[in-house]
Amino acid sequence: MNLGAPPAGAQPAAAASAASTPSFAVRPEVAAALNQAIDFYRAAKAGEARATIEKAQATIQALQPAEATVLHRVRGLVEMQLEQYAAAVQSLQAALAVGAQSAQDALQCQEVLARAHFNLKAYAEAAQAARQAQAAGSKAPAVQAVLVRATYLQDDFKRSVELLEAQRLSEGRLAPEDLRLLASAYGRLKDDANYVRLAEQLLREQGRQEYWPDLLSRVQRQPGWQPRWDIDVYRLRLQLGLMEEAEDYLVLAELATRAGLPAEAEQVLAAGFAKGVLGKGQGAAEQERLRASVRRQAEDDRASLEAAAARAPAPGDARAALHTFNTGAALVAIGRAEPGLARMRAALGASLPDADQARLQYGQALARVGRGAEAAEVFQQVAGHAQLGLLARLWALAAAAPGKR
């Protein structure tokens, strides 16, 4: 994790300013060496800056505590610029040990020391230095970042959560990188509810695509999940481009066929062939036969579906309502959106065996034809369902994503 480097020139300038105050005054020859080193530092000539300080430390006789302190401090800052973090730790610790500096300069020294330890992957020492800096009054975001990340990297996920939640309460919201770290900490604590909540937030607000596979895998692992809902997970995986194996396409095509949707099955297989995962290898011939069979079924269905589209929907009892809903879904699959959606909507007003799944699928149909705002409202109706709720919310996020229907 890159926490950034000290602002060029800012801290050496503070060191020179402190060295000129009456209580921490330095002799002219020390001041001259400091000024020369700072000029080199500002010109991004850190090697020359360090050589200047080393020469002053070696040649100037009887350095006073204030002089030794400021030379150590500036040398530590220069070594940070050189990415020589072990040397920087020694120099900064030496400056703090002598202690002849203002409280503000000591605080800056402690802040940079925390970062030096972190860059050395000495996470326990980094966290301790960051805590000491904050106890001395540091409000620097970089110090908080060191503390949180050093704590996390010591596998203290409980404390990481406490730190980040306190930071969110104080600041009102977390930066995206901190929100990701908080989600990860909750995940490592097996706090699924908070992990999922934050992962959804990162998807919604930051478009963090890496959360899709994990969240979708969690859907089917929920207690009480029913196999009849699998089709809706596979459909979302297809829409998101997360189907990588031939088996994925074959399973979804089979589920669509069993649901009486051969046109959808044909589209799924076409996508698998287009992606290059179907139609090759040992199963190529069988997959070609399956595609031909599904195509025939879709063609046979089309005439009866066109006839159904000309009739008014009549949901009636539960059995009739289910037939009406499925006919509507099939019409949407062949591109007859308006009569299809009308039938699905009419069936939702009747008695369906699984009304929540039906609403979820109606939302999918709306999203498929570009009616995203209506789809979002329908998905929201299912968002609180114990098992389908997460999937409904993910469908809503996918439908709202740029470039997605």
C-alpha cells in the first residue's frame, strides 16, 4: 500500500525554521550546512543533501543538542526521499532521542518515523509510532493510514474495524481505499452481513467490479437457497460476462429449456459459441447437436407464442397465472416485449407459487428491454427477501451500471 512520500521541502523547511528559534539556535556553520542540504533536497538531489549532512556531522566539532537533533531529523527526511527506510528510522530515532527540538518538530519527526517503519514492513513498530504521533496531537491523514494498515497487516482485523468505523464516524464517510480495507477486515472476521453491505456499497458507488464474483458466489451458499432460483444467478453471471466455462453455458441453456424458454436457451448457446468456449474440443459435436435441437424448439414455439400475443392475458387461478407469466417471459425472449411484459405483470396480480421469484424475473425482463427505472422499483420489492434479497440487489446494481440494460 502506497502511503505517499513527504511533501518535498515542507519538512526540511520546518527543520530549518526550528533551528533558528532562540531555544534551539544553531551556529552559522551548522545553519550553512542545513541550508545547503535543504537546497539539494528541494532540487531532488537527495544524495548530495545526505552527503552535505554527513560531512557536517563528521567535521563540525562539539555539536550542540539542538544542532545534532536538527541534523539527524533532516538526514532522516532525506533518507526517506532516497527510499532508504532503515537508515531513515535510525536518523529519526536519533533525533527523537536527543530531543532538543520543538514539540511541533518532534511531532513531525514521529509522523515520518511511522511511515518509515511501515515502508520497512515493520508493522508493529509502525503502529506504535503512529499511536505515539496521534497521542502527541497528530491529525495527519497519512498517520491514520499507517495505523490502520499496519494494524490490518498484523491480522488484527477487529481493531482495524474499530479504527475505521471510528474514522468514518468522525469524517462522515471513508475514502474508497479505506472502505475496501474495512470490507476486507469484516470479511476476515467472517462478518458476512457487514462485508456484503460494504461490498454492495463499493459496487454501487465505486463500480468495483472485483466484488461481483464473490457476491454472486455467496448468493447460492445462503441457508435456505432453492435450486429453482439458480437460473436467475446464471442469468446475471451471463449479463456480467462472468461465464468462463462451457459448463456454465450448458447449465443455463438447460435451465432455460426446462423453464419453457427455448429461445433464451438458443441465445445462451449462441453466446457460448461466440465466446469460443462451446463448439470445440471433445464435446463440440454434442454441443452442435444441442444447439440445433434448441433452435428447432425455439422455431416451433414461435408460432404458438405469436398466437398467444394476440390474446388478452387471463391469469385466473394459480396454474393459469403461472402459465400466463411463463408465456410472457417467453414472449420477451423472442423480442415481443410489450405483450410479454403485459402478461407477466397481469400474472403478478394473481396467485403465483413463488411470487418473489416472479417479481425478480419481471424486473429482469424490464431491464432487458431498457426500462431500468421500472426494473429498479421491482427489484426493490424483493430486496428484503431472506434468500433472494441479495440477488435482487445485485440485479439492481447490474441494471444501473453504465452500458448495462
